[in-house]
Amino acid sequence: MHNFSYDFESVSPDLWIAKEDDWRDKLLKLNNQNQIPLLNSNASHNLSDGKLVRFRGMVQDMHNPEFYFEKFEVYNTATNEVKIKSGKYCDTAHILENEKINYTENLKSAQRQAMVVVSLPGLSEWAQAIEDNENRLNHLDQQPNTSKRLNSTNIKLKRSYDETEEDPDAMEVVDSVNGNKELRTEDIANSEPNVVSREHLLNFPLPDVPSKSCIVKIYDESENLKLNDMIEVVGFLSVDPSLSGEFQPEKNSFLEPECESEAETITHNPPPSLVPRIHAVYVKKLEHCNPLLKGEFDQEKVLQEANSAREHLLKALTELLLGDQLAAEYLICHLIASVYLRQDTLALGQFCLNLSNLPTKKYPNYAKQLYDIIKQFVTKSYYLPLTIENLNTMALLPKKDYDCNRLTSGILQLTKHTHLILDETKMEQGRLDSSGVNNITALGNMITTQRVEYDFKYYKMEFDSDIKVLLLSEGKSLLPSDYHIPLRPEESSLEIFDAIVEAATYYLKEDIMNTIRKYLTNLKLVKYTISEDLQFVEDDFIEMRSNSNTENPVTADDLHRLLVLARLVSLSRGHDTLNRECWDITRKMESERLERLKNRVASTL
């Protein structure tokens, strides 16, 4: 059988362009893409310029379209030879010392879309470890640094940021293979680099979370990518150091009008050692990022295996919630929820859960300990303590920076199915300033509408989101929630919580954990259908209304809440439609929860 992986190991942009359709077909038929290096798991400085690579991440920002020469004529002054070259899938024109570009004839320009893609915000450590294990190409570490693999000359470029410490000689560069010289490298030796902070250039949504960033250049206008889409890109790596904005030649203001500021130039052209470029030959939108799920989605099999996984999860969560099985049932529904339909301002499937009455007097870090277990189940999550300082200082909403012409990211710029855990038990006395009030408002709006408002200074724009918010609090949360349930811990469990955490960790072996991880992702992908025979729902609703009083009337909102919960109760038990049994379980759960709310007392835990 033909070894496609060898082809992809050696293919160049020129070879790809010569038979583009053939290469694309081979790529789509490739069963195992692991031989194409994944930048998320391999350092870009161990890969050569022009190498075919992959990157998985979130579309964080979109730049203005770039113009480039799709075809241009090169004249060799020594041999008088004329040849046509392509500027597609590369950033610099590889021409020889005695070659010149003819700017008057046979010149074809085109445009490509440039966008910033960052590794998936909040990706769990277990998911990253599996990715690294499957995609880490150890032989790359033994290869020389990218820049050393280019033939050296007397011109030296300054090493960018922290990589200087790792390899002080690594930026001895410039002429590439066979004595080719790169455009835009003239006078680099004499240029004084501008200093822009690493944090500014990387611009990650979540603070203090390790991430990677790439500038991806898209040639196919039909891709129709949007901000915050999860994508996997296959394309040619471009890491020529001359692409850095620090090394852009100074313009003569009389001859060339200034079209962008120095800050913008550097921001849009960060050092490739820090932010590599990828010229995309294939882009795939991702429905999920769980590395345990391979191959085609089999709904029937997923539903058959659901009950077994649910039993493991219910057992673990009941123990962690101090023997409170009702709270564990609601937490399972929360973990598998997703927005399945939007109608006007309503996001159907939204399921914000508020667990209150947490035993913080006895266990001050209970909320964080609970999160530490939850993050081992889900693929993407972020824990945010709602302290006064955090609310007053953190940047939640993305904001347009017109000086640098880019979108400055915020914590709420997340991909769908990310779990956001808000810990109100850490809130202390203090005063919220205007930023804090705005952040509380932003969180409330996102919870109720599943939309995040981006600040473009002169106007606001809302973007759809699907972020699962879990509110952990002592009393009722100050933020809105769809389902509020006060915890009712068992006295015996309260005395031995540390031992429970240890026992749960021991019980949750790798195979059980992986079963739960697949279960939580798969149920978000199941197609749920509404049965035509729902007479029992209609009959029960009529009965509920007739039994209600004017002080606590049963409304259409109550029915909607019941149906959303019933959908998740059904899915969690392996049913893709609602039956009488699941409907009765749902009504019982809601009845118990509402009774608990009615009779709740001030926290003494």
C-alpha cells in the first residue's frame, strides 16, 4: 500500500500547488494524521520552514485580508532565464542572489484571510496529556533548531523573548537553502527591535493558563469561519524570523503613506518563534475536542452504554456532595447540558446550576476541591473565584483595541461546551467599583441569554455562546440561575470529607474516568427527538395548574423548566426521547428541589 505519511513528510508548497486536488484527496483519506506534526504537542522551533503541520484551537481574532502575489515572474540576470513562481502558501519569495522579480508582467495578485487561532482555552490536563502522548514526535527534539537549519550568513537577527535563554545561538540566520535570499530581510542587521510585551502579543483569554497561538492564513473563501469556532488546521508552517514586526524596514513617509501604526505592525507581526504562521490547505470545524472519541459517532452504542457510565458518575458525585443524591442528579444534568436551539432571545437547553449551602465553615476550600474532581471529567473548564479584587480587575469581555487594530481577549471568550465554575464562597466584604459591577452584569447576561457582549468602543456586538456555568455559594447566588439547589449533607459524610475525596480518587480508576469522560461528551452530541405521544405531559401540566394557588401559580416557564430537565434526565439514562418513567423521575426531582428551597434555613455548615 502506498505510504501517504512519507508523502506528507516531504511535501512542499510548490509540490502541493502542482497537484492540489490529488494532495487534498490523499489528506482526506489519511487514516492516521499523527505523522503530520501537531503544533499543540510539538515545539515549532524544531520544525523547518515550509513543513506541513497541524494545529487545533479556537478562532480568537480576524485580521484584515492580506494581498499577496499568487503568481509572479522571476528573471535571472546571470542566465537570462525567466520562470513563473507562486507566492501561495508562503510569506516570503524564495529567490536566488541574482534573481529579480518582474513587477510589470505576468503578475497575478490575490487575497487571503488571516486569523489568530489560540489553543483551546481551558483544555483539561488529562485531555492535553492524551494529545501529547499520541502526537508527540520525539525525533523532532533531536533535530537542529529551525533557524540553524537555514544556511547561515553574517547577518544576525535578534532572538525573540524567552527562547534566547533556551538557545542563545539559535537565531544565526538568514539565507535559506541553496543560497536563496528572502525578501524583506534587507537592512535587518541595522534595525533596532521594538519591545512589546509577550503577554500583549499572545493575548490569551484565560490568565495563567499555558497556551499556544498561531496566525492562520486561509485561502478558501468558502470556509465561513466565525469567532470562537473550534477548528483543526492542516497547513504549511512559516517561521522565517524576518516576518517579525520588529524587523520591518522603516518607510519613507514622503514616498509611502503610513497606513498602520508601529504598535499595529508589531502586534500583527509577532516573532514567528513566539507565534508561528500556518498557511492552511485544509480546515475542519470541530464539534468537540475529546481525544478519547475516535471515528464516527454511533448514537445507538452511546445510548446503550449511558446507564453504566451514569451509575459510576452518580456514585462519585453523591460521595463528593456529602451524600446528597438529589444534588448529584442535578449536577449530572448540568454536566451533559448544551444549547440545542435558539429562539429570539431564548437559548433552549441553557442549564445554569447553583449549588448553595456549601460547608465552607468546616471546609473553606470545599468549592475548589469539588472543582478539582469535576475538571478531571470534562474536557474544558475554568475555575474563577469571585473575589472583590477579581471582579474589579479582571477582563471578562473581549474589547477592540483600535491602536493595535486587534481584539483584546477576555475570560468569557470561550468555545462551546466549556464549563465555567464560579466560586462565590471566596467573596469577602468590600466595594465593587464600576468595572466590578459591569463584570457582574456581564456574567448575569451571559448566564440568562448565552450571549457575550463584545466591546467595540463605538458599539457593542453580541456573540452566541454555550458556556455551562456552575455557581458555588453559601447562600443563594447573587447571579441568576436556572436551577438552585441547597446542599443537604449527611452528618456522617461531613466528618470524613477528606477521606471521601481520597476514596473517590482511588475509586475513579483510569478506565472508569475515561468511561465518564466519553459519556459526558457523547451525550452532548446525541440527537434528541420529541415524541408525538406526550399526552401524559399535557395531563400532568393541567393537573399541576389546577392544584396551584395564586401565591405560587404554575406557569409556562415552569413547564419549560420541566421539559429541559426531562430531556437531560432522559439522555443521562440512555433515552433519546421522553418516556413516562423519565417524566415521573423529573417531576419527583423538581418537587423535592422546590420543597427543599421552601424549607431552607440559613447555612450553619
